[in-house]
Amino acid sequence: MYATACFLAVVAATAAVLIQEEENERRRRRRRRMIMRRRRRRAEIHPVIGNGVKRGLFWVIYNDLRTHKKEFFKYMRMSVESFDELLGLLSSHLEQQNKVYRKRVPPVVRLIIALRYLATGQSLASLHFHFMVGKRTTSYIIRDTCAVIWDVLKDEVLKKPTKEEWSEISHLFWERYNFPNCLGAIDGKHLQIIKPVSGGSSSFNYTKKYPFVLLAVADANYYFSYIDVGSYGSCVDSNIFDHSSFGQMLHEDGLDLPENCPLPVTGPTLPFVFLGNEAFALGEHLLKPYLNFSRNLQEKVFNYRHHRAQKVVEEAFGILSNKWHVLRTPINLDMQDAITAVKSACALHNFVLEREDFIFEDSLTHSMGRAHWTRTQDNTHSANIREDFASFFMSPTGQLPWQFTSSENY
């Protein structure tokens, strides 16, 4: 009995040793295969881009561009000073991400590749040849750099305004557009991406396009005080605003808005408001134009004054899309990467606008699709607030000399 037990123990120990040796051999073979794959990948780098670090477009023209500021602005969509400041903010983050690549791409090159993608919307293959960087690496650089731009800039250029800052915005709307107690103009635009991998009906709006929505609030300086990106195009568009963080904060008094204030000179005390188009629902802090076809003169004047101030968001979209052309065409990125790219473009819009002027003609047109909001029911309290604004615009202190002739088509 004892001898049998010893024999079984020896057999079990021997089997365990053999199993362990076989497992070790499998690991060695797996490691050898991984090493061979890595060597093949290195060998597969095309000779055209094999020494691209020193022969890409960046190394050919960058130093020359810096000495010609107008050409630099056209290429980078910002001045040399703004570019250097932006690179200083992002450099440490981009340097950390460099560790994942076989050949490190300098932060300045990574930033320029991302800026050129946002500025032109050109294909990854085109950027791959221009900068002599692998196509897959180009894709990773755009994705990661756009994410860094958004993460670093969002708290600087898209932070929630304080009560004092809201009051300054309101003062500027009255000064430039003669609309009192106005805190911003709001609208949404449909953007498109090329069909996502495994894209289903959730991102398909039955027009053979895969759009998502950019919702934005702009102030009188064409500066975005809020953006929301990513609601699928198949959603009921009126729900996009209600379900956005801005819409929820507006309904729940979470925006830290100033207290109700009298309109200029002898006007009634009214709340501060945002201006939306005809498809938004009237709210205590959200005004839209009159919709009835038999509008009287007071309603026409209100619609004219409303349009005059609300168009700033359209002009802001024009400045945005004419600087960052990636918003003009279907974006060839995955949905989440496309959303990040759009957010980074909006952050760059504010970053550049704070530091330099825009081209006025850019504000006149854009090719971004309008979000077709579904109309919703208004309430009596909000309608009374709109009526008070309309009455103020007809009063001696609130009217403009040209408003009656200009309002004929409204």
C-alpha cells in the first residue's frame, strides 16, 4: 500500500514538472512570435517614410513660415504668438503620449498634424504623406492631440460664467444689438461622419447620413459660452436641448444667472434670457419669435429685434467652420473621436478669438446643416414675458428709429 502511494506521488510530481515545462515552452514560443511580429512591423515601414522625421513637410517649411506671419496664420489658423502659447500649454501632455510610439514624434509636429486636420479636413492618407508619418500613427496623433486640446483648454475657455460675467455679456448685447437682459443666442447644427464601424439605427437619421449635433450658446463677441456635442441625429431634435446639460441647468436654475433686472431707463423688471429660433419652447429664460401668420406690428418688431440679436450664433458658426474646415465635410473618424475633434475645434475657436481678430466675411456664410428642431408647446407665463419685451421695443425708450421699416418682412 505504501509503495503504491509513493509510486503515485512520483508520477504526479513528474506529470506536474512536464506540464510546467510544456507551459514554459509555449510562453517562449509566444514570446518569440511577438518579437518576430515586432521586427516585421519595423521592417514593413515603407522607405518613402522611413526617414520622414527629417524629410516631412513640417521640417521643410516650418521655420520659413514663422518668419512670414501672414502665411503662418493661413497655415495654422492662428498667429505665431497664439501657436507658441498653445504649444506651451500642451507640450508636456503631448510629450507623455509620445512614449507609445516606436519613433517619437515631437510635440510641435503632433500639434501641427492635428491643426492641419482640423483646418482642412483632409484625409489621413494625405497627412501621412505630407508629414512622412505612418497612416495609423497619424490617426492616433489626431485622436490623442484633439483629446489633449479639449482637456487642457475646456476649463480655460469654456468655463461657466459667473453672475458678474453674465451681466457683462448682457450689457454688450444691449450696446451692440439693442436687446436688453440678453445672455446669449442658442442654436444647433448637424455635423456628419462617414458611416461608423457597426453603425446602427441609433446614429442613422434615415437620410443615408450619420449626423450628430453641435449645440452652442454664443455671446455678442461670437464667443461660445457653452457647447454640447454628440446627440445622435435620429433623436427627436427638440429633446436634444432638454436633455443637454445646459438645458437641464437652465430649467433647474443651475447657471448662476443674475436676478431679474429692470429694462433700460423705465422698463419693466424682467428675467435675463437666451434667444432661440422658432422651434425652441418658450421659457422664463428662453425667448423665440412669434409664429402666427397674422402678426401685428408689435410682433413683427419683436421678431426683427430678436433676429438681429439671435443671428450672432449663426455668425459664430460661420467663423468656426470657415476656420476649421473639418466641420464642413463628413468626418472620417469613429463617432467618439469625431466628437472629440469637434469639441477641440470649438475650444480652439474661443482660444484664438480671445487673442486676435476674425475675418468678418467668415461670419456671413457657413455650410453646416441646421438642426431641424421639433416644435414644442409654450406656456402662458413665458408668453407674457415675451409680450413685455415686445411692448418695451414699441416704447419711446426701447424703440429704434429704423425698426418699423426693417421689420416689414418679419
